[in-house]
Amino acid sequence: MTSVFNKHHDALEHHETMMGPARGRLAVALDLLTDSLALVGQHGVYCRSDRFPGKPKMDIALVLEQLDDAKQLVQSAMETLKKAKTEK
């Protein structure tokens, strides 16, 4: 199995060079979460709930919610790191 560091080597190298190791890795994680949200959201267009017309199935809705929560946490961590760096 390929490690996450090998699989996303180029993106990690780019972001870590610009932002440092911690913030760079968080930036790549944020990109992956954003891409995942888009893919799951696209899937939700085709997997509609029978009980709630116009809404995605419950499992899709839960995955979207969890991904969005994770994305917000990563964004918060990046902001905290950025503030800590500027206060030095």
C-alpha cells in the first residue's frame, strides 16, 4: 500500500515549502477534504432520499456532514498556526 506521503508527494512538497511542514500538510489535507466533499456531493445528486425528496440519502448526508466538520477543524488549526506564527 502506498503511503499518503508518497501518494501526495508533489502537493506536500509544494505546500510544505510555502507554509512549513505542519501548515503544508494541513493544506493538503484540506484540499483532499474539499475534493472528497465534491465527490460525495456529486454522488448525492444521484442517490436521493425516498423519504425526503430533493435531499441525498441519509448515509450520504452524514458523510457530507462529517467531511465538512473535519474541513472546518483543519481550517481552524491552520488559522491557529498562522496566528501563532505572526505573534512571534
